[in-house]
Amino acid sequence: MLDELALPLLLAERMEEVRGKTRFQKLLYIFQKRCEERNMGVQIFQYQPYLYGPFSMELARTIDNLVHERLLVESSDMTESGNTVVTYSLAPEGKEFLEKVRKDIQIDNRRLDILNEVVNDCSGLQLTDLVTFAKSL
Amino acid sequence: MDEDGRQDPITQFIDTMRSQRILNDTELEIYDFGLRQTILTSSDVAKHFNIRPSTASNRLKHLTKQGYLEESPRDGASKRSGKGHAFKYRAVHPKLALRSFISGRMSLEAAVQKIIEPLEITAESASYEGDMWLARAQTLAISEGIRKIDSAQRSIYISGRDCSWLKDPDVKEAITKAAKRKVAVKVAASQLDRGLRSTIKTTGASLVNCPIIGPNFCVIDKSVLLIPYKTSGLNEPYELLLTTHDYLVQGFVKYFEGLPSLIGPK
């Protein structure tokens, strides 16, 4: 339960800003997949194959709950073409929460390294490329 | 409400049902009455709401058919109506009465979660530059306007006669948040009333009275133009026109930046 709340917050902390829920979905899927490959896989979110790659209803709802609990800040941003997209960032309360639970969560350093690796490798991808990549795993 | 201003749970529940438009006001009043009574009859309802017994009876039957009340079968073999044989009703527990509604809402929520992905992919790839979009419903007009204000990174130019649309508390909050994150919010209005003038000042926006009655618009980051307007009477709701059409947007930016009293020498 704690991991379920902490993982999206850790991703937001590392990314500074997560542009759209789809990015959340795919980046955390890639993270879970890499943990699995390296035998460090505790599946935190259950994913199902969907039209745009793996999708977790549990994660979608968790993000909403984190926004509702004011641990994540949901704001709007504009694309170059003038469309509005929703972005997520860590709220000060989210930062406090992470500091409090950091010792208790099961995400050990090796898994945090994987999360950093996913952020480094994939955060710069265009959304469509990220979706294609997540689908290919 | 109690001393601390807390609403009683039944009123709160009925208000939520009202806001979700689950039943109409008359039906809700009867259901509320039913939840507070053990047994209802049409004469109780007629008396309580000061309506005719036949009307009360029809409303109770209607609510029974919809699953919010249940009726007690009459005693005796004869089912004919008559004096002394009033139908008895009682309110169905909300969990049961709303079961299909709640499961419908859950499926709707799941469907909304799933539709986010294709919408985000479209938003990041498709270009609608040049198109003009009209949000006709006032709630949509306000939320679209707020979303755009929330997305501002550098500047928000607001022009208008009295800028009365800024009175909306959510719009005011969005403007305040923008000013706090160092977005340059500038308001040029020719006929601001005193109340709105102080409201705008509290948001952190720069404010200068405009000598001429200017057009009503808002430009976000010199790239998105929002035009709130009323289609007819003063009491009509606002609609909102949105566009990123560069030529059009730049025309409004030029007008705004040309207001010497606001911007000062370039």
C-alpha cells in the first residue's frame, strides 16, 4: 500500500514534472518490467494490455487519489500546437510524505537506481515513442 | 445544521443527489421525507407538502417504480382502493436504491480513465492551429478558461470594459495562482467597479484604467486568445471563444501592448 502511494511520488520527484497520465502509466510499467527482469520484481501495479499499451486502472486511480490528497499537484500546460495537457508535480506535502515514509517503503536502493535509469532513458521520449516502447516490452 | 455548522447526513446525502441530478427536486423532497419517517402514506405526504392526496399518491407510486420506495401490500383479498386501506410506503436504503447508479458511475469513471490516453496522445501530436473553438456551456467556458490560465508560463493580458467575468471565484483563484508563479498578469479595463478593482488588486495583477472601452479578451503567453462574450441579454451566461490562430492572436497582443498607460514605453 505504501509502495503504491510512494512509487508515483518518487517518479514525480525525479521527473520534476510528469506530463500526462499516460507518461506515468508507461514509465512505471517500464520500471516494473526492468525490476522483473533483474529479479527485483514486486508487482506494485497490475497492468492489462490496452489499446495504447499496458494500462493499470489501479495506477490511474492512485494518481487521482494522490491529487485529491494534495500530495501531487495537477496543473495544465500547453503543447506547442496550443492544446492543453495535464501535468503532475510533487506537492510540498508529497515531499514531506516521502521523507516520512522513505525508511519504511520496500523500494530499496537498487530499485531506486532502476527508477532513475528509467527516467534517464525514457523521460525525453515523445509520448507516441514512449507508448510504442512500452508496448514492445 | 448543528452548532459547528455541520449538515445532518440525510440533508447532505440529498444535496449530493440533487447536485448529481439523480432525482428531481419534488422527488428528492419526498425521498428525504421518507428517509426521516418509518412509514409513509399518501395522506402524510399530502399533509406535509400541502398537495392533493391524489398527487401525493402518484408521486409515491412513481418513486416506488423507480426503486426509491417500497410499498406494503394491502391486507385482505381485495386490492381495490378505498377508505381505510391506505398504501403504506417506506424509503428504500440508499445503498440499494442507488446500486445501479453507483455501479454505472464506477463504469463511467473507468471509461474516463481509459479515454485519457488517446486524448493525451492526440493533444501532444495533433495541431489545431488556426481553428476557433466555442465553449457554449458556461461551466465549460469557465473551466476551459481556467485551464488556459493555469497553463500560462509568461504573461496573461486581460482587456475589457468591466471584466465582470473575473468575478468568478475560480477564475480569480486561477489568476492569483498565475501571479504567484510570477506570470505577468495585466488587466486593462475602462469601467471597473470598485469591488472588482480591489478584487483584482488582491490577485497580484497589474491594473490600469483604460481610457477607451476596449474589446473583451484574454491572451495567454501571447499564443492563445480567449474571448468571453454574452450572446444576448445581460443575464445570459458567458460563452468562450478560443483560438491559437497566430495572426489573430498577434493582433490582440499588439492592441494590448499599444495601451501606453498600461505597458509604458517600450
